Amino acid sequence: MTQSSRYGAVAIALHWAIALGIIGMILLGWNMDNNESLFQLHKSIGITILLLTIARIVWRLINPVPPLPAEMAGYEKTLSHIVHGTFYVLMLAMPLTGWLVVSTSYEFDIPTVLYGTVSWPDLPVGFMSNETGHAIAEFVHSKLAWVAIVLLGLHVAGAVKHEIGGEEGVLKRMIPGLFGKPDAPSPPPRGFLPAFGAAIAIFLLIAFVPPLFSGAASSPSGAENVDDAGVNEEAFNPNWTVNQEASSITFSGTHDGSEYSGRFGDWSADIRFDADNLEDARAIVSVKTASARASKKLYTDSLKSKEWFDVEGHPTASVVLTDFQETDSGYTAEAAITIKDSTVTVPFPFTLDIEGDTARMDGTATVQRTPLSLGQTSDPGADWVGEDVNIAVSVEASRVD
Ligand code: HEM
Ligand code: HEM
């Protein structure tokens, strides 16, 4: 049986998806203008191209490609093979060097969240995470775009030359469904499972088996379980127990002009409060920093990093409430908030309703993030992430005697 002179449907689909992807990514890469959303989109599409390329390479190894037209000169065939081979290297090297750029970033600690949904780890290249390593990665990544453009020029010129040269032409081999039916039936496609299975397996391994990548990049120095917030400095007898199901600590602020919000899922509070003895009133709140969940996965992942909560080095943050006083609308206290190694004190006005042995307290405080050393590397001037963070605390507690 004569072999078809056309590529199969899967090879054609992969060719055009990746080709358009790369061309679009070069344009996007040149126009990201420090816009974090565009950076995230660039990284998401780039990793998709990497996975599609893996599928494409495995697919090609299993499914024969149509032979080049017989009338093509030998040197043209050689040139065509060189361009195609280099393209394959480039399709891997472009996303890999991009991934290297973000993995060697020594100054910023911005995570990669694919399509706002899947956390993507850095490559384990801690040894390269310095000015020189990062600069090399950036240099290679940006210059590869020019290699792609030169190759694309040769590639398209070759396709067009054979089309207008009155020869058999190659364009129809790669264009879906045009120029009539194939001259000979295509062999049945084989290898869906190995090709796409390999791509999916690699994706799952990297995204969901953390020790493979992220664990190796920056391992904590045995800092778990360290209660570094110094909240137990003085023992006192709490007389209220928090009902966690009916209580919450939430936070909100602005990022790039729009509001973000989130909540802490794991915290505890020791409260001593008696309206007739405010001098003795006190509350110590201990918050697990890793339990912060924000409205976007990118924010949740960012909060864990060193420049924000540094959850590995400082697993706990604390708030100590003292100096309680009655006001026209309820009460106010002084809240000493300790995050990492910084403490700031802000007023904490709140309302309180006590019915029998159950109390409901609702209060808010506004803190400035820079004195708490939050986000000081990527946005010290608060150009993107607003300086003010609003904290809302709603607690239901039962009296214990
Ligand atoms: C960055 C974009 C592109 C990349 C990375 C790329 C890559 C490739 C690769 C690797 C092959 C060889 C397939 C194989 O045998 O395994 C190929 C074939 C082909 N490409 Fe592209 N391509 C791109 C853009 C284009 C464009 C814009 C055209 C339109 C003219 C085009 C037309 C073709 C044709 C006609 C073939 C078949 C050539 C043959 O049978 O020898 N490609 N492409
Ligand atoms: C086919 C895939 C990709 C293409 C074609 C591509 C292309 C580009 C281009 C043209 C630039 C602009 C370079 C310059 O300023 O001169 C760029 C920048 C960048 N790319 Fe990619 N990229 C790809 C994949 C990735 C991936 C997978 C990541 C990360 C996971 C990534 C991360 C970055 C970053 C962080 C920058 C900014 C670098 C800087 O500020 O100098 N890229 N990319």
C-alpha cells in the first residue's frame, strides 16, 4: 500500500496548536509590561505548550510521517530536516528556559498558578537562584524567541517555495481537510495512550507530587511546630471558649485595583473578659499562617512565600488584645499583631452581645502591611497590593466558669 502524503489529523492538530501557541507567546512575552495576570497567562500557556510538545514527540515516534516529495533536491530535504529537528528542540527549550527564569528568580517569590487553578512548582535549581543564574536564564529565554523567528522564516519560505514552484507542494500535507482527499489512505492512528498519557502523567507528577520538585527547591530548616509568636509569655485564666464553627477571621484589601479577600482556617483564642473588670480583660489569638485561604489561588500560594507570611519559617502569627475600654458603640482594645518578627499595635473596636452564657463579638481593624514586612520585595511601594489590610473578626464564645 502506498503511504499517504499527508500528516494525520492528530499530527496536524498538534502542529497548529503549538505553532499558533508559540507565535502568540512571543507576542505576549514582549507585551507583558509587569502585568501579573499576563505573566500568569504566559506561564500557563507555556507549560501547556511543553506538555503538548511531549505528546507530539511521542506521537511522531509511533506514527510514521509522510515522505518528502520525491522531486525535492537533496539539500532541500536536509535543510527541511534540520529546521524541523531544531524546531523540536526549540519547542522544548522555550518553555523549559521560561520555567528556569521563574525558578531562578532570587528577588521575587511569585508563584506560578496555571490558569488560576493548579499550583506549578519551580524547578529544583536553588544553586542557580542568584543574579547571574537568573540573568543567564532570561538571556537564553529571550534570545530563543529570535531563533524561533528565524526558523519560522525558513520554514514558511520552504513551504511557500514548494507551493509556488510548480512542484508537488508540502502545504497541503499540513493543512486540515483542504486540497481534496489524500492520495492514499492514511494508516490508522496509533499511540493515543502513550502520547497523551505521557503528557498527562508528567503534568500530574510535577503538579501533584510535591517532593519531586518543590520540596527539593527550598526545604524548611526544621522550623515546623515552632511557636515563634511568643504568645504564651504570661499565663492567665481564660473564661470564654470560642465556638469555631460560628466564628471567623477574614481579611481583605486591594490588588491591582480590585478587591481581594480571604480567611484563616486554623486559629485559636484564649479570652478573658468580664465587662465589670475591663482591667483584667485580655485575649490571645494564635493563627496558623499556612491556613490563610484567599479569593484567588495565586494569592493563597503567594501568601505562603517568604516575603509574605513565610509559613515555613514562621508558622504562627499572633494577636494580643489588651487595654479594653467601653465606648459609645461597644468596646475597643489595643491589638498587638505579630507577624514574622514585626509587631504593630492598632485599635480594635468591637461590638459585644452577651445572652446568658453565649457572647457574640464583631470587630474590625485596619493594619498597614509594610510595617509588618509583608510583600516588601515584590511591591514595597504598594503599587499593586494596597497598603491597608482590613481584618474582620467575628467570634461566638461560651462562658466557662
Ligand atoms: C512556530 C511555529 C511553527 C512550528 C514550531 C512548526 C513546526 C513544524 C515541525 C516541527 C514540522 C515537522 C513535522 C514532522 O515531520 O514531525 C512542521 C511541518 C510543517 N509545517 Fe510547521 N511549524 C510552525 C509554523 C508553520 C507555519 C506558519 C506554516 C505555514 C506555512 C507551517 C507549515 C508546515 C508544513 C507545510 C509542514 C509540513 C512540511 C513537510 O511535510 O515537510 N508551519 N512544522
Ligand atoms: C513556547 C513557550 C514560550 C515562549 C515562545 C515564550 C516567549 C517569551 C518571550 C518572547 C519573552 C520576552 C522576552 C524578552 O523580554 O525579550 C518571554 C518572557 C518571559 N517568559 Fe516566556 N515564553 C514561553 C514559555 C514560558 C514559560 C513556560 C514560562 C514560565 C513558566 C515563561 C516565563 C517567562 C517570563 C518570567 C518572562 C519574563 C522574563 C523577563 O522579564 O525578562 N515563558 N517569553
